Amino acid sequence: MTAGVVRVELAPGFSIARAVTGLWQIADMERDGRPVDLDQTAAAMAPYVDAGFTTFDMADHYGSAELVAGRFRARASAGSEVQLLTKWVPRPGPASRADVQAAVDRALVRLKADAIDLLQFHAWRYSDPQWLDCLFWLDEIRRDGKIRHLGLTNVDAAHLRMVLESGIPVVSNQVCFSLLDQRPSGGLAAICATHPVKLLAYGTVAGGFLTEKWLGKPEPDWEKLATWSEMKYGRFIRAAGGWSGFQRLLAAVARIAKRHGVSLANVASRAILEHPAVGAVIIGARLGGRSHLEDNRRLFEFALDDEDRLALTKTQGELTPLPGDSGDEYRTPPFLTASGDLSHHVDDFPPPYQVQDRPEGRSIVFSGTSWELLAGFSRAVRVGNRILISGTTATHRSRAIGGNDPAAQTHFIIDKIAGAIQSLGGALEHVVRTRIYLKRISDWEAVSRAHGERFGGIRPANTLVRADLIGEEYLVEIEAEAVVPGA
């Protein structure tokens, strides 16, 4: 059986290869401080396009990746079909419309393009609503024609739903998804089943661990791994139960690979590619080195059968599920990153809201809504070790967030509460009391489940009542109290 590289339509008129070539290894190649040769590295992209792998994924922080891709596209022959997907990963803290425009313009220059095919956005913290400002501004720029399509990266199910229900037309969400990491198969997959959005899965071969290289091998020295990818996915392996469980998974993959006459990497990627929520898998390339092109083409020359899937499911069931939801490895401990923390990503996190200290010993924060000015109240007040948060709706500046979805509104409200508490020196884990007011009592289950997702490990005292809320667009209002220990 032979087949060409299969494509998928992410949006009307916009199709990509279902095996996307990832360029993150350019940053690893430049780790010693020496940039790659742009011409030579760009020329190494041509064989991929010739083989049908016309789609490349990169980011503003992948070293010279955008410059390499831009140089290749500028020199490609007329009529060459190439899709360049990139990301914008801003530093935490304040951003303006001008900052967003500057980031887009910088990418356009680097990519030598009039419009970005797909711009994917990463948010470091949901408790700082600046991430939504950036997305709304990016959507304005999309409508102006400098971005063709918007996507997200490392966004969990609750916040993907929030973005979609708020009217931002994202077409994709790039997340880690592998035989080791099944987090996207839950809430994210459910959203993809009901919305026109697809997952772009990276990490399908776990930084090379899901290959013959590691089959039957002793546990490596985790402090002496060769690449950033190995360091990162080594943490995934340990979080999933350790080396012995991983070897059992690898042995199951090897048996399937032998049945089909393909590589372990083919089986690992094919298992994710066949998930209905997945639009494409992203397979890293070390441009200028071994290309793996022939092996990657075999990804489209076989399919898993029920026996294969049953064997994989059985072995996966012996692993420890990774904690949290997609993207949590960049937001909450344990940080499953190359360094085990965020030190090589960001320097610090400014408070989401500005704090005002009052002479009477109180500290207050405002979230910037018109209601605070109109009625003369603070979003939150800290007195001693107590933080009191006012009744909060899904309002951000002049916008209502979450559309007509009560769960989406609830998650944004809790983000807003978390931001106020963080600004005053506490954390969401310090909440001891919440009170929920519903416009429609029929929304009680959706709201309660959202509250449970965020507070299930905290277990504050809680009251839920039906009430008439001010503002037709608001379905939920929540107030909270927190006590900061040791203060």
C-alpha cells in the first residue's frame, strides 16, 4: 500500500499536511549561541516540500526558525505550496494594541510574508485577563488581513471553550498529545466534536523516547540527556509512572510496529493522528541532519486495527495519568518543562491588577470594569490576612466574556477572582468561602461542575442561590473570601 501525504482543511480554503514539520529543534541547534546558516538550513526544507510535507510549524522563540522559513519561502519556485505556522508567546504583564501589532509585523518581516498563514497564541496565566485583550486585538488584525487564521497553543478545555464562546474564531489548538499524555482526549476532544476547531498534536514521539533507540534500554541518567526535548519528555515519563511502565508501553508499540512493518515512531504518531479531534501531528526536524522523510511517509501507508488499539489502551491503563489539563505543565507545578520550572521561559509574573495601599491598613485592587467606578467598590480588599472579593461577573473592561455559556462565564469569573487574590499576595488555594448567584436555576449543574473543576482540591464553604442579576448578558455572579496563611 502506498499513499501520499494526507491533508486536512482547518478552515475553508486553508488546508495543511496532516504531518506538520516542527522547527523547534532550530533553537536547540543554536543552544551554544551560534546561529545556524540561514541559507543552508533553508535549503534543507526543500526535500520536505518535494515529498509533500508542505507545512512547517515554528514560533517567535524558536531561535532563527522564522528567519529560515522566510528565506525558504522567498526563494521557493513560483507556485510552490507552503504553509508557515508560527506562534506569538508574549512575556507576562501589560501589553498594548501597539505591542500586539509590533509582534505581528515582526513575524511578517521574518517570514517575508504579507499575511501569516496561522498565528497561534500562548497565554502564561489565565488569571491575568491581558491574554484575552491580546486575542481580541489579534482578531482585529486578522480582520485587517495581516493574519489569515488564528490558533491557540497549550490552552486547556475550559479556556478553549471560553475563547470560542466569546466569539474569537480560532481554528486550532496546539497541545502535547501522545501515548504517554492523554490529557487532550477528555475535555478538549469534546469541544472539538462540537466546534470547528482541531488539535495540532506535538510530542507524539516524546522527544524521541518512543523510538527503537530506547527499547529495552536501561533507565538513562536524567541529568545528562542530550537535548531539550529529551529533558522535557524525561519528566513526562517519570510523571507517568517511571521507566519500567514506559518500557512496557514501548514493548507494546514495538509489537504493533513489527506487525505492520513500520517504525515505533510511526505507530506512536499514527495512534494520535487517528484520534477524531486531531487535525495533524507535528514531527520535529533537525534541518540539515537526518531527515526521516521516508519514515514519515510511512505514517500514511498503514492504519491501526482494533487489536492494536486494545493493546495500546491496556498498556496505557497501567501508566499514571499526567496531572491537570493540557498546558498545565507551563502554568502549575509540577512543571514538565526541560528545566523543571519556568526559568528559561520567563523572569517573573507581574500582578494581574494594580494594588492601592490605603492609610487605614487596607489594600485594594480594581479590575477596570465600569461597575466598580459607578457603584464605588473595589474588586477585592485585603485587611490583615483576609481577602474579600466582591460579587464578580464575566465582565472584562466593556466586554462580556463567555457568551451565553454558563460554564465559560464561571471559569472567567474564577480567573478574575484568582487574579485579584494573586495581586493582593494570596492564591486561589487560600479561598475559604464562595457564594454563587444564578440568573437561571437550570444552569446550576454546568456552573457547579465548573466550580468543582477549579475548587475540587480546595473545598471552600459554598452557597448557591438563584437571583436576579443586573445585566441581561450575565448568567452567573460569584463572591469569595480568602485567608492567607502565616500572614
